[in-house]
Amino acid sequence: MKKVVVYPGTFDPLTNGHLEIIKRASKIFDEVIVLVAKRDEKNTLFSLEERVDIVKRCVSDITNVKVDKLEKLLVDYLREHKINLVLRGLRSNKDFEYEREMFEANKIMLKGIETIFIIAAPHTAFISSSLIKEIAFNGGDISQFVPKEVKKRLSEKLRR
Ligand code: ADP
């Protein structure tokens, strides 16, 4: 049976930290579906369509990675697509506490679901989408933290 895992998140925007997790996962699983979650657009810099488009462009060279939108509860998506594996990245204790709650809640809502955690690499563990936005808004150079596509899209946003 094909091992398919979903990697849900906001990806506002995608960073080298996310990309590192996606690349590592693509070597472990037969297929990785990056699930870009719908959020209240007042709280995201990029719209859902923009976030999906960015991820698609940045993973286009990895053949077993797909991108989809998540516009409902994760457990409902999993049930509908008959998938039982979820992937999340862990950067710190702070991530762990939050992830543990989600892990338990999801397990209760959908039996048979398993969440797999990949620990962030030291050179990307400090990267978060909010830190990237903060640096970019203050005129800093984000080249080392995000793919080229994201740097371009952030500069376009800032120009508006
Ligand atoms: P969410 O709002 O669901 O936390 P994010 O886009 O912030 O969405 O993160 C999606 C997933 O990627 C989460 O599991 C998060 O812990 C993980 N992640 C974020 N940044 C990094 C990073 N630098 N290294 C490894 N994992 C990361």
C-alpha cells in the first residue's frame, strides 16, 4: 500500500524550514501532500490562493510532493481522502506542547490517525513565517531563510 502523508500548515509564507521538512519527508513516504490551510484572510499576509501557488512553485522539482487546500477540519479531509498519516515539524518545546494537544484531539476525532514528527535541522530550526515577515517588513535580507520565489513575492507585497 502506498504510504501517503499530509503536511498541514498555514505556510504564510513557505520558508526553508518547511521546505527542509518536505524534502526529508519525500524520501520517507511514497507521497507527501502539503495541505495549505484556509485561515481568516485578515490574519494572513498572503491569500489562500497565493500561499498554494507559492508552495506549488517551490516543490515543483520534487516528483512525489503534491499541494492541496485545506478548507475544512483536518480530520474531515483525512476521512474523505482515506489518509491516516499526518506530518508536522518540531522546532522546540514550544512547538511540542501545542502539537501534543493537536495530536490528542485529532486521535479522538478520528481513530487510526497517526502523527509523525520530524525534528527541524539546526540551521533552519529558528525560522518561522512570522520572523521572516518581521525581517522583510523592516528592510532586512531574507535570502538565506526562504526560497527565491518567496523573496520575490514578499518584495512585491511590500511595494504595494
Ligand atoms: P501552523 O499554523 O499550522 O503551525 P506553519 O506554517 O507555521 O503552520 O507550520 C506548519 C508546520 O511546519 C508545523 O508543524 C510547524 O511546526 C512546522 N515548521 C514551521 N517552521 C519550521 C521550521 N523552521 N523547521 C521545521 N518545521 C517547521
